[in-house]
Amino acid sequence: MKSHSLQLKHHDQGYWFVVNRGKLKLTTESLSIPFGAWNQQQITEPEMICHIGQWQEQPCYLVVSNDQQQEPEQWHSARALLEQAEQVWFELASRAVQLALFLQTHRYCGQCGSKMQLVSWELAMLCHKCGHRCYPRISPCVLVAICKEQQILLARSKRHKPGFFSILAGFVESGETLEQAAVREVYEEVGIRIQNLRYAGSQPWPFPHSLMTGFLADYHSGDIVCQEDEIEEAGWFDFAALPDIPPVQTLSGRMIRQLQAETSADE
Ligand SMILES: [Zn+2]
């Protein structure tokens, strides 16, 4: 998508994705993206403004702000938009937050140290001195939902509170396919072998720049052995008696509920 640095006029109208140190400015009443004219937004000295998309024929702008004086109650994680009825808000917010991070962390060339500039016709930062060009980083991550008869394997990582379980997740390493990463992660985290991998969907996850890719798999062999320092506990759960799981707006939450619905339909 075309995206470049802009000089706006006072009356330019659109949706304003204002990002300051990873947080989005949302309206106080409804926790939504502010809409209106540029001169109503009360943003002092924006560092950079880019066009990041369109929603219902209105432009969407990213404004990277470094203003430290803003009221803290206005700033929220993109997660606050997950529960909006329209999924598009979380997707646009993900894009905005990730691009802001990219712009803020690529001011200087990683190869020669010179100042970098935003390319006018594509979303990239370019060093005019040595020609090094960078694109926004996206870190692919696999989620694997493993079934064995009428049960699903769920695990709790050290990051999760007691009682909260999810499917296994891990980052794809350099040179790996998504499928290889899924097989490796499952074996590393719980010591079991899987088979019959099927793609289940994807979701951008801007914390800070992941792309979740979901797979369903069947159990093949092995006993659960939790990876130390990573997995606190793991086990097979009946679909009729699931513990606390991620919300339905997340890919993992959606996959677990889908399998649960399919299993109860089979009975
Ligand atoms: Zn350079």
C-alpha cells in the first residue's frame, strides 16, 4: 500500500491513528479512533504523518507523536480495539502501531550509520549514502491446536496467570517453513510428535510486530514433558470442561472454540 510522509492542511479530514511510544490515542467516551479535521486533533509537533489506508471512503492517517505532555488516560494499547465489533479497527491499529515502531527505530542506517529517509512511493526507509533499504519488520509466529480423540492440548506459560491456558505458540526461525516451526515448537515445548497439520488462519498481532499463523494438528506420539523455563503446565483437556482460554477475538481463542463446536457437533 502506498504510504508516505505528508503535509496536511487544517481542514483535511479522516481517521487519526496517533501513536506515542507504542500507545494509541483513543476517544475517552467510546475508546475509538478519533475522526474529524486535522486542526481539531490538538497534536503538537507531530514527528511524522503517513497515509496508512482507507475506511468507508475516509483516509486513515498515522501520526507519530513524541509529545510527552499528553494526558495518560487518553493512551491505550491496540488491544483495547480487539473487542470493537468491526475487526478493521484492530487491523488498522495494528498497522499504525507497527509502522510507528518501524519509523522510530529506523532513523539511522544499520549498515553505515547515516540518517535514513522515508521512501516516497513505498513503505520503506532508505539510506541515500549506502543504499541500504529497510521494510517494516513482521515476525511470523505459529499457533498449534493439537487434538487427541475428544481432547485438546492446552498449556500455561510462565507469563500467564494460574488457571489460564492456551494452545502452543512459538516464533518461526530463519530458514524454517511455518510447518517445520510448528512441529519443532510442539516438540520443544511439550515433547510430543504431531501429524496431519492443517492451516487454520492468521492474525496480525502488534505486540510488537508478530503475525500469528494458526495450525490444527493431530497427536501422533509421545508423553507430555514441559519445557523448563517456558511452560509451567500442560495437559489434555476435554472440550466440555475447558479452563480459562483466550478471548474469541484472538486467533487462538477462535481456533479453540471452533474445535469445541466441531467436536460437540460430532457427538
Ligand atoms: Zn547506510
